[in-house]
Amino acid sequence: AAFTVLAAVGEDASLSCLLLETKDVQQVTWQKVLGNKERNIGSYSEYFGQTVNSDFKDKVQFTEAGLQKTSIVIRNVTEQDRGCYLCLFNTYPDGALTAETCLKVYGESQTVLQGFLLELDADHDVVSCSATGRPAPTVTLTVPQQNLSLSLYNTTRVSNSNGTVTVTTTALLRDTKSTDGFQMSCLALPLQGSTVLFRTGVNKGLVICFPPAQHPGLASSSTVADRWNKTSYFMKM
């Protein structure tokens, strides 16, 4: 599966490949996928060194040139730079070993959602949901059961170094004494009509993260990944 890199318009995007196997690599080549064709960006070999094709000289630079690991940077990213890129380790006698990285580009008017946190405090019946995006998403909590209700809403916003904003909505869940589990929904509404809905059955003390490995500050929780496997979600971008 292709690895995905996110970059905003005007930023630099770094793409890297690492060959884990010991092979006789003759040359490393970077290509951009254009429909059913590939266009050479540049290459590195011990004999010729690093070269960047003329069409990409003002756009792409090698930041690490080697036969086992290679990295390039795409300067001043534009919408035209979005798409998938290939790095080829040309080996003898096995031929080319290929890896794919796809660059997703977003502008100031788009929201890129990077993760959710849905957490229910076992002691205080406080539920919170977080979403990270650019610009700041609107985060709404709902509970469908008629015998349960949410009150005392509070929303906080934290600006991140990459230009995204993490929005956390917290509410007090009332009338939970009679139930150990229920349905809870977290809706994050970006601009341009795109929506992401996160819904799960919740037990007191449960912490749910989507995706587990990417949400800021939560990857260290040993129980997040296991609990995530027990949830269901629907995503529409």
C-alpha cells in the first residue's frame, strides 16, 4: 500500500524510501505517476552521483542520496504536485524494487481531518471528542437515546505547529446511572460540505482514537489500539 504525505500549498514536502533488504543496488530513481505513465524526476548512482531532470530542477532536490536510503523534497508545493511518486531501487540481477508515496495537497480553504478522540470519564460522566483539521473543524457531540442528555458544553481550540487546529468539545452526560453502555456520536464538520461521522458503543472509562497511531498525544496509550478494534465508523470525505 502507498504511504501518504500531507502538505499545504506553499509548504515543502519530503518523500523518503528505505531499502530494508541487502541488495546490489546500481541506481535509485524517483518518478512521478501521470495516469498510466511514469515521468522520471531524478536519479542517484555511485558513478554519476545525483541528477535531477531539467523539468524538475526548480521544484525537486535530493536531501539524502544513497543506494539504501533516498529522500527528496518538493519545494513550494502547489496543487499540480499532488499525486503519487515512485522510488525505484534498481538492483542486479533482481531488477527494480519499487515503493510508492502519494502526496495530498490542501489549501487554506480545505479541512484535512487527522484524528478523533472520543473519551468518557468513568467518574464524572464527562464525554469529549477532538478533531484536528485546517481550518478548525466544528465538533458536535450527540447521544441518540431519549433517556440520556448532554449539557454544559465547552469547546477549546489549540493551534498546532503545522497550521492545523485541534478542536475539543466536552459535555456532561446526564442520567447514565441506569446504563453501562450506550451509543455516542461525534460529528466534525469542515468547510465545503464535507462531513466525518464517528459513532460507537461506549462503556464507561473507554477511550477511542481514530486513527490510533496518529492522534496527537494519544499514541502512548497501550489500550487505545485494542479498543479501537471494537468500534465501528463511517467516513465520508
